[in-house]
Amino acid sequence: MSRRRSWWGWGWEDAAVTGDELERLAAMLAAFLGDPGRSRDAPEPGALRLPAPRVRPPGALAGLAEASDEARALHSHGQSLGDIVAALEGDLDAVCDLVMRPTDGAGVAAVLDWCSSANVAAVPFGGGTSVVGGVTPRVGDGYAGVVSLDLRGLDRVLEVDTVSRAARVEAGILGPALEEALRPHGLTVRHQPQSYEFASVGGWLATRSAGHHSTLHTHIDDRVEGMRAVTPRGTLESRRLPGSGAGPSPDRLLLGSEGALAVITEAWLRLVARPVHRAQAAVRFGGFTAGAAAARAVGQSGLYPATCRLIDATEAMINRIGDGSASVLLLGFESADHPVDADLTRGLELCADHGGSADPPTARDDAAGSWRSAFIRLPYVRDAVIRLGHIVETFETAITWDRFEDLWRTVSDRAGGAVAEVCGAGVVTCRLTHVYPDGCAPYFTVIARSRHGDQRAQWAQVKAAASEAILAAGGTITHHHAVGRDHRPWYDRQRPQLTADALAAAKRALDPAWILNPGVLLDAPGSQSSPT
Amino acid sequence: MSRRRSWWGWGWEDAAVTGDELERLAAMLAAFLGDPGRSRDAPEPGALRLPAPRVRPPGALAGLAEASDEARALHSHGQSLGDIVAALEGDLDAVCDLVMRPTDGAGVAAVLDWCSSANVAAVPFGGGTSVVGGVTPRVGDGYAGVVSLDLRGLDRVLEVDTVSRAARVEAGILGPALEEALRPHGLTVRHQPQSYEFASVGGWLATRSAGHHSTLHTHIDDRVEGMRAVTPRGTLESRRLPGSGAGPSPDRLLLGSEGALAVITEAWLRLVARPVHRAQAAVRFGGFTAGAAAARAVGQSGLYPATCRLIDATEAMINRIGDGSASVLLLGFESADHPVDADLTRGLELCADHGGSADPPTARDDAAGSWRSAFIRLPYVRDAVIRLGHIVETFETAITWDRFEDLWRTVSDRAGGAVAEVCGAGVVTCRLTHVYPDGCAPYFTVIARSRHGDQRAQWAQVKAAASEAILAAGGTITHHHAVGRDHRPWYDRQRPQLTADALAAAKRALDPAWILNPGVLLDAPGSQSSPT
């Protein structure tokens, strides 16, 4: 029997935190926030009293359409704190009229044809793991209706080229199924965002997803040889190439387009051989900035570790890889071709230069292993904290090294100040998820006291304070969570106005009726669908 | 006294091949092509009888304008075989009316304002090293005139951030001046196209230049943190970031835009520390495909050599690093941080697995050294061959490994067949200039018998045959030479039509009067300025 996806929260229904585990979590929160919270359950979809669908597809497309309460509810939100609270409260931000489930590019084109002619907005939906409102059908008032365009039916691996190490895959496939198909060839995409289990390849591409690996090819962008996408004006297919200099890259225009320019249906992805050589260590630093200096040295060394993740003392303690007295740098190398012990040795020298002390080997493995399993389990735990009425949410940015310390201090202070003021108790922690030669990606986690009914409004205040601080400090409003609808106020200020004009013109050329995911990246002309 | 740039050909006037060197070259060509050729000299610019300028700038811009014959002639062509022959024949394809020389972004904006209001086309000109007609003022009939927008006055290094290892530089600076400014900081851009001595940073960015280094960050694209560009609608400045996921990259829309969307005036470029550890070798292979198999293994190993350049037997002989019996793979590693001997050892093992035999150490250094000096001197030698009335030209592509051998054979055969048929004698050689995990960039050189008066027409036939073969075999019409005007017929077929539509719409948004480099990437609406 197949497992059932949660309609309201993360992942599998049967993997939710319940019973003893939930009680332990509540006890921990009681100690930490002064309030264990009170767990609430999500309503059944039938209890949501969804408005009747405003549109129905033409007969030829009726077979692709679904209008059950559960399907509509599940497809009307992503996985942000706001999304989950809205679902738990039975008060969804916006509701799609229908779910359309094409199984190939022709089906996608047919749906877009109908949407264009009937003034129906289409919101592409892969794994539904957006944490920025990217799949929320909040499209403004100018449409006759809105459909969620579920791409999970496009889930095949079409070709595996073991010579070039690349695969042609459909956009709706999820990470685990893709890896399963590649494993017999000894190959892997080596791209593991935290959403890996439930995020689709098309979502990775549309949002410029970044994976678990910390250096070099951090974003999926670099792993794309070519793409196929459907627009209301037809299908676009770029040539499959290892590199090119023929004009602005056709692929780069679609990478990060978040369903607003086209529906990505296929891609040729670069693969790597499965690693067989590994070496890793956990290195402790007295302060986060000392750890960051070491991360910078490693990032600039040309060693390109697979893992170079600096976790601050509090977050290390929460994740049980530290006692709260030291920041921890997880440093790991891997290769399918050659031993990497010398790389680790050199990496540890660079850490020692900045005052880092490596754990003895046994403890090392524990730290990295604990981190990895916590990483995958975390979204379920997050849902439980939210169900208890508290706040847990993350946000991320990227910044050059020269401005890193200022950004880190300012953002931590402003977000922490907002938590104290708005929530009364809580903590803001930071880790560096990705390390570049010229900068890093600081990733912040907020855990704060709240109560049912107040979570969304309180979080909105903290998020706004943090986002303002990020922008003022020179960072990007998102390193890999994407823009969606939730980041629009800051993205619009970060993005050069002429880039916005060029994107809007390109959208008009590809999507003349402006039905593709309105509100994401760009508003519908004359409307103001984004929060301000 | 400052050296004088050649108005008609490559580089410094006083570095041209003359006297004994020219005689030796003629003798070599006599042996090789059966005809020593007959050297002709370029006319003096004053003898070109250029048409009078059709436009004059408004008074406020008069100080930026130059209308001397020499300046107009030098700015009316790039460095393709066709360009040089046209100059030698005193028969330029098209002539700019004026050269405009702003010295800052405001000056660029003022020139574009005037051009937009007066219907004057503006062709950005950096080092003038385009080999694809990118700076040739062939803009179609719809303009009152055309100016060459010389950006060499924007030649400053504005900031060096040694912490993040990045520099903010103006677009008109050339490679050597940039490196000189960075050397005191121990930093380098590590980007050396063959045009390095005379190509500008703005040109690198506008054409997606690829450097001498063979793997990893081959194109300048990956070295860009942020950019500033002037359009007829104003100035666009992207945020300086080490990485981001906020919508389609503003920079990637301009990278490769070849002056058709904006005039790039500044960029933050990523730098690296100057390497101090080096290890290199030359490896010989009985056949080119065996060498390519080794290059693929190295490319997929994760070793990321700085040099991984496979040169076929004939080209190795011509470049004096072989006797014509073996293909030569130049394999070199470098690092500013750690020894790379183990990397070379592993690379040589991979080569041995594919039948490669490494030269003893002494010969190794000679081979790499000979190659490097020939590489820098080559454009001067090329000019001399052209002046003797023969053909020497190059073209390049990229292809995934699974289709590499087919492309290499077909393109070599078709180009070789065209040489035999059209020219009667000559040779087509190939090297792999860049090696990716999933493919490579084959770079072809044609040396063929010709005579004054026939060079352009004969080359056009060979080039067309080669380009058709590249497209049919799945390659890109250019890996790093750019599109310009000369590659348009094939680029237009390679590029998805919807990408063209999106680009045209973006251009209209940024350049409403359509005055930026018309004919490059896109034609002026209603015109057909590209050759068909």
C-alpha cells in the first residue's frame, strides 16, 4: 500500500511527529521557550469548506482535472510556516479551482492553451515544497480562475548517457526516484537540497535550487546541459551542450524563472560517478567569526570540499553535535576517482591556522552522521513545533566575505531583537550552508515562542526585520529558497528595475495572456498581487 | 614613446612578421601548400577614400568624437580573416561614421541618448578583437549613421577587495593592465583568452569569453559577481554577490549579449591567488580519439587541471611540439595553496590507462613552453600568412562526449573536403581547448592555399561547410568566439525561436530605438543585416 502524503504539512502522513516524540519535543520547548505549547491537528480537507471551483476545463482536458477537496487543499500551499499555519487553521491564503495533471509535454501545452484562452492562471506544482509562496495560487483578481498544474505525471528518466555522464529526465520526478534510476549506472546527480525527498527536478530548475554540497557546483544551474519547456506560445528546447558562448544562455533565462516564463518539462542534467573515497572531520572554533575565517580559507584554497558547513554554537547544540560552547565546521571531501585524505589534512591545517581543533576520528563521524540525519528529519520536527503553536522558520542569504561579519551581526541582532520584542522568547541561530571563494551563504534559523492564532503575524514581523537587515547589509534576499510571492517586496528592490522591465517584456513574448504563475517574480499588469 | 596599434591587423605595428621571419614563413608555406604566396602590405588609412561621415554629434559630445581616417578604419573591423583581407584590400565591409570615446558611464549614457534620438546605431568597441564581425559596423540600412563606441577610456581598476578576492574594474581595461594592477595584491583574474593582450574586460563579458585554462571555470561567466551596464533607458547595476537564487540572474542576461542589450561599463570580477605550485607534462597518444578518451577520463576525475589541451598530430608538428606521429595532451596543474604533484601523477595514470605515454620531464617543459609562446605569437603569424595571400582561420564548437567522435570526424571531413575542393591544398587540424566532465570544445584550424582576391570567397565556402557540419552533428556554432554577425545564419537555427522572441522583447524594453549593435544576435526589425 502506498504511503499517503500530508495535505497540510511536510512529507508522509505516517512520518509525522506524534506520541512520545511529540511529548519530548514539547518538554524541550517548555525548557527552552517557557511554554510547551499545545498541539493542534489539521482539519480534514472536507472540513475546509472550499469555495466551489469557478472554472471547468473543456471536455478534452476533463480527464486531467481533479477537483477533490484534498487535492485542491494540498495544491494550494507550499511549506512555509505561513502555509502550514494557514492549513492548520483551515484558513488557506488562496485556493486553486482545479488541479490539472498532464502526463507529457503535449498535455502541458493543452492546459496552457486553455488557460490562455479562458484567462485562467496556471501555477506549476512539482513537489509543492516551496517555502516562499511559489506554488500558492494567490494570483490577483484579474483571472477567471486558477489551476494548479501538477507535473508529477512527468516522472520518467528518458535517457542515461553513461559516456558523457548525463541524463534526460522529466521535470516531475522527485530526487529519490531519480537517484534510484541512476544507481545501476553508478551515477548520481549529487544534488540534495533539504527538500530532496519531495522536491521535483523541475522545481530545482525553476527555483535555482542549491544542494547539500557546500562548494563549487552549489546551485543546480551548473548541472544543466539543456532544457525543454512549454510556454503558451509553444515549446522551447535548448541544445544539449557541455558549454557554449552562443549569445545569452537560453537555459539561464529559465533557471530561476519560477514558472512565470515557461513550464519546464524536461532537462538534460550532468551527473557524477558515485563517490567511493571519503574523508571528513568536525572542527570546533571558539567563535563563529573564527570559524568563518577558516571556512573562507578553505573556500579560497581550491580544495573544493563536498561539505564545508559552519554551524554556530547554539545550533550545534540543538542539533546535538555540540555542547553550546563552540561553533562546529563540518568538513568533508569525497571523490569517485582518488583518495582525498591529503585534501582533508590540508583543510584541517587551514582550520588550525584559524584556531580550529578537530575532533578525534570517532567523534567526527558521529557529528557528521548526526547532522545528516537531523537534516533529513528536520522538516517533520518543524511541523510539530508549528503544531504546538510556536514559531520555527529559516531564511538565508549570500554575501561577499568583506561584508560577511557585518551582515551576520546585523541580521542576527535585528532578527533577535524582533523575536524578543514580538515573541518574548526565542533564538536566532546561523550556519554557513555554502562557501564560495568570494563569500558565503549564511542560513538563519528562528525558534520563538508563539501561540495559536498569533504565529503568522508574529513571524511576518520577524521576517520583515530580517529581510530589511539583509538588504541593507548588501545581501541577496534569497540564496536558494527562491523569490516566490513572499520575497517580492525585497526582491523588487534588489532587482535592477531594467532587469524587471526586460523580464516582463520576455514574459509578454512567451506568455501573451500572462497566465503563468502571476505574482511570482512579476505582478500581472495593473494588479498588485504581492504583499507590500 | 608609445607603441602604435596596427589599424588593419593584430596588435602592435612593430611586432608584425617581417624580413627574415616572413621569408621563412613563405618558404614553409611553399613546402606545405605548394606556393610561397606574395606578401602585400596594407594601404595607409588615408588611401582608403572613406565616405564622409554622415552624422555629427551635438556640441556637448563633440569632444568625445573622432573622425580621422585611421580611427574610423581601425574601428570598422575586427580580426577575422575576412576583416583582415578586407583591410588589406582597402575594401572595408562597412565604415563607421565616427568614433566616440567616452571616459565614464555618464559619457556612455550621453552618447546612447544622442544615438537614440538621432537614429544612429552604436557599436561597442573594446579591444576590437572580435573574429566574428561583432564590432563591424554593418548595421543595415535603417540608420542615419553608425558610431563605434570605443570604451578604452574606461580603463580603471576601481577597487580591489583582497578579503573576498574580487575587483571592481571598468570595462575598457585590457588583460595586461588589469593583471598589472592586481599583481601587487598577489591576485589574478586567471583568464587568458588568446586575445588576452588586446581584448577588453567588457568584451570578455559581452562575448562570454573563455580563457586559456581548460577545465572548471572556463568562461568568464563564472567569474562575475556583479555588473554595471548602460542602456538607452538608463543604468542597470546588479548586486555584488558570491551566489544567489533570486530570479533569473541579471548578469546572465547580459553575459553574451554582445552589445545588443546594453553597454557593459563595469564589473566585479572574482580573483584567485597567484599559483605557486605547478606540475605539468606532455603525453603522447597514437590517435586523437585515444587522447580524447584520456581527456574525458581526466575531465571526469574531479582533478580539475588548469591545462588539459589535446592537440592533434599535425597541429602538434606545426607548433613544434611533436613530429607528426602522435597527438599531444598538455596536462598541467597549479595551485596557490598546496602541492599538485599527486594530481599530476593521478592524471598521468588516467592517460596511461588510455595508452598515453608521458614525455620525460625535460621534454615536458619544452612542449608546454613552446606551446604557450606559440599561442601568444600566433595572431601575428596568422596575419603574415594572410598577407601572403593564403588562408588561415579557426573555428570552434562544443559537444557532449557521446557525440564527440562523430562530430570531430564529420567536421574534419567536411571542412577538409571543402579545402580540397575550393582551395586545392591545405589542412584542417583540431585541438580540444576545453574539457568538461560531459564534453569538450574542439577547436579547428584551417591552413589552405589561396591567392589575393580569392581569400574571402574561398574561406566563406569552407566556413559554411564546417558550420553546417557542426550544426548537424549537434554542436554549438560557437564555444567562445561569440556570434557576432558572421555566425548569425547558424546561431539563428541553433537558438530556440522563443528564446529569440524573448531576447528581442528584452532588447525592445532596454533599447526602444534599437540602436545598440544592430545585426549582432538580432536584426533590426524589418531589416536583414546578417549574411544569409
